[in-house]
Amino acid sequence: MSHLYILSNFIVITFTLLVGVPLTSMAANTLGGSARNVELSQPNDNYALPLVYGQIITVNPLVNTITIKHDQIPNFGMPAMTMSFNVSDQEMLKEFNAGDAVNFSIGKRNGALTIVSLEMNS
């Protein structure tokens, strides 16, 4: 009797792992939940990164960052606030100045929130 109990538990655990892990991975990628492992890096990924309105507070070429007072960033569930972001292209640091109204998109690069597109708000 005990062998049957052990065998049935083994079958249940094996089935759960074989079916559950792929389903969990699929759900994380399609629902965008906190278990999401997709590395956002380019605005031309399979889904469009949202444009967010903000105003540049400072441009810091010494550490390759731009500080922006921004609206909510929906792809990261981030409320409106002021914070510094890395930039994906150092040319952004030359083209924009404190006080500029901008639209921007962020993704993750090397684990850090990074501006991947930045344009003047017209």
C-alpha cells in the first residue's frame, strides 16, 4: 500500500511540474505580471513601449543620466514622480536640456531603468 501511495504522489508531482511550469511562463509573458522575465530593451520589441510625458530637470553627462519629472509609467506600474534614468544613447545628453518638455519610453537594460526613446513634446 505504501508503494502505491509514493508512486501516486510521484505521478502527481511530475505532472504538476510538466504542465505547471510552461503555463506559468506563458502567463507571465502574456499578462505582464510581476513574474515577468522579458527584458525590455528596444522600442521596436514585439509590443510598443508607451510614451510618457515628462519635463527634464537635469542632464548629467558625467554619469549618463537624465532626471525627469514624469507622469505615470504604465509598463512598470510606476506612479508619477521625479527620478533619474540611464540613457541608451549618449547623444540624448547633448540634444536635451533642463526645462525641455519631452515624451519618452523606458525599458530595462542590464537591470536598470533606461530611456530608450526621447523626443521633444510638441
